[in-house]
Amino acid sequence: MSDPLRRIDALVEEDVLPEPQIRQRLRRAAGLSQTQVADAIGVKRLSISQWEAGRAQPHPGNRQAYAHLLRKLAEKHPEAAVEEAPDEG
């Protein structure tokens, strides 16, 4: 793969976000509040709430920081990053 293609792949993969419910599970598994996450990223707590609810998406710079945080949390808490199977019944 050529060097420009690697750089493009890195840009695309760098800010991939999990589904909103997984975002919330990761934060909770780490014992973090929405305020703590917001302070770390540099946004308001309401932004985190809306991102976790799927009502809004972070802007590019914030998205990259949020995706990085979520990747780190998923490394520490892989069980929280797994998509739950729907209930059958």
C-alpha cells in the first residue's frame, strides 16, 4: 500500500466512534462521569450527554479526541465494548 493510502486510512480509522450505547457503557465501566469526560475533551457536559444519546455528533477535533478516549477505555474494559445481543422472547 502506498504511503498516501496509509495516511488516508489512518485519518478515517482514527475517529471512528462506537454506537452511542457503547460510548456510555465504556464511560461507566471506567467509573467516569460525563463531566469528567467533558473536561478531558474540552466540551460541556451536555455535549457528552448528547453524544451518548446519539442526538449529536462531535465536531472533527472533538471527535478525534473522543474517539481516542473511547479506544483507550475499550482497551481497559473490553467487556463494555461488546455489542449486546437483543433479547429474544
